[in-house]
Amino acid sequence: MFETFKKPAHSDWIRQVTKELGDKPLESIYWQLNDDLSIAPLFTLEDLAETTAPISRRETGNTWEIGEAFLFTDPTTTNREALEGLNGGTEALLFQFRRQPKAEDLNGLFKDIALGYISTHFDLSFPGKDPAACYKTFREWLSNTDQASRGIRGSIDFDPLLDWSEPPFREAADLVKRAHEEEPGISVLQVNARIFHTGTAGLPRELALTVAKALEYMARLTDLGLSPETVNAQMQFSVAVGTSYFGEIAKIRALRLLWGKILENYSLTPALVPPVVAHFSLESLEEDPLQNMIRAATQAMSAVIGGVDRLYIPPANAGVPEPPTPFTRRVARNVHHILKMESFLDRVADPGAGSYYIEKLTDTLAESAWSQLQEIERGGGFMVFDELV
């Protein structure tokens, strides 16, 4: 077959497209990402500077955890909802607390839940929150149960540059050191990049700010005596996924490339990129649940093909002020199952590799973000830049 049909060159494709466009210029079908970046509609191998290998990860394949978030109301109710999620295939439980969790909360919350088989995450959203106290409470609770030796995995949302006017770097360093020594499977340093998400045009800036923020943590905590390896091991990225299908795929791939480059500068393996956790952007949620159900499939595909490690798909009625229902939760979980068990997107290391369009878009975003990152660093780093903005 390859001998019978002539392989068209890039110029052949351009000639045909130009003919079909007639009086319209070729540039009329370019994707204007923003004022500085214009993306062509067609790419071939000739457009790539070099053939790149699939983006490496800690795990083989393209595995991601099926995440589900639960607003903590009372131990019994939230436990019932969590068990329902686990029976439906959830692998990562995210508990959203609006007050400091207590040991008695955990007794009821984790009833009949074997934490060694899943990952457990705490989102603290209230004034005066204390991530270190949350870690202490959780670990003391574990020590009083039979689950302490089961390789507990999870995270506690501690983002010093997000929730405090005076970032508690010393407290963060102490907690990172303690968790790394006592419970290395629990990450306690989060780089929340969801606030940087402003849509398709802002993707390069979003990436630059995300990496600059993580780099600020690396610099601050190593200055306080921690090793780069320890800081990196206790870190996780939290990103928002919007509705730009190819843009979000390339953004997540570019984030892995950019932080891998940072790790190389610290003499660490580029594959040791911290977990990338994805949530749907708030502006992508509509009031119509049916529209959200349809959109969830493409947004989830963007996150998965991009290579996230954990994904939270909100219930379809999350765009209105009402609690999720068993049905909307089940539909959200089933999107994961379809992408895994029917589409097999978890069985290849990097699903976007080999697509000239995705590869080129990834490189374009990464190069633009790297240039902006260098500008931020020359100006004094993320903290100075954030204060100026």
C-alpha cells in the first residue's frame, strides 16, 4: 500500500487547501490563540524541530485516579456518600471541610472504608485553617486504628502563597519535613494554579505562573534546609481544565515538560513531576445539567490525554446552587469508566504523542510560557510579580 500511494509533502497539502479556500487567504483558517500566538490548522512531521519521545511519568501507562469530592456535613451523611462513590468506582476521596476536622469526625467519616486501597484528600476552606493540625489529627487517628501500616496515600491542601497574607513558609517547611519522614504517601504542599486559569488566550501565562509559583516554593523551602527532592516529593499541582479541547491537552503536557526542565536543573529525574490534579474550571459549568453532561466528556478527555494523575469531574448539576444527587454523581463517575474501559486511554503512556498538531501546540505553549517564566524570575520571582499584579 505504501508503495502504491504517493506520500504527500507538506507543500502538497498547502496547495490543496489554498485551492479549496479560493479567494480567502490561508491565514484566515489559522487559530489565533492570543495576540502573540497563531496556530496553523495543519502540521506534518516537517513542522517539528525534532521527533520527541512520549512524555515520561512516574507510572507506566496513562493511569489516573477517579476522584470524587464530598462536602463534609456530618460524619454519617458524608460517610454514606463516600461509600456510595467507592462502590461506584471512585478511587480518590476529596473531603471539603468548612471547619477544622476533629478525631471524632474521622471515626464516623471513615467507617467501613479501607484507606489502604484508595487515596484520601483534605480540602480546608475556612478562615484560620490549620493544615498542620489536620495532618496531626489524621495521623493520630491512623495510629489508633488498624490502617496505619497500609501505605496510606493522600494530600492536605496547604498553599502558603494562596491563603495567607504572610506566607507561613517556616510552618510549611516543618510540615513537609515531618510528612516526608512519617507519611511519605501524603502530600502536604499544593501549587493551586486554578486561580490562574483565564481561558484559551491565557494558557501560556497560566503555565508561566504555575511553574513560577512552584519554583518559589522550591527556592523558599530549600533555603530553609529541605532538599529539592523532598520538596518535589511533597508537592502536587492543582489545575483547572476549561473547554478548549486541544489547548488543555497541550497545557497539561507542557506543564510536565516545563517542570521536568526545572527538575533537571536541580539534578533530579524529569519523570518525577509531582501529581497533576485536574478540576473543571468554574466558568465551564452551565446551569443546564444536560449540557454539562455532554461537555464533561470532552473536558475529561482533554485532562486524560494531557496526562493528569487525578481527575475530579463535578456532578452535572454543579452549575446551580443545589446539592448533587446520586444520579449526577453516578454519571460523573461513569465518564471515567468509559474513558478507561471502553476508550482504553489509560493503556498508552502518552496518548497525545505522535499527533503533530498536539506536539506542535505543546511546544508552542511551553516555549511561550518559558519565556514569560524567565521574565518573572528576572523581576524577582513569583512573590514580587504577584504583588505587582
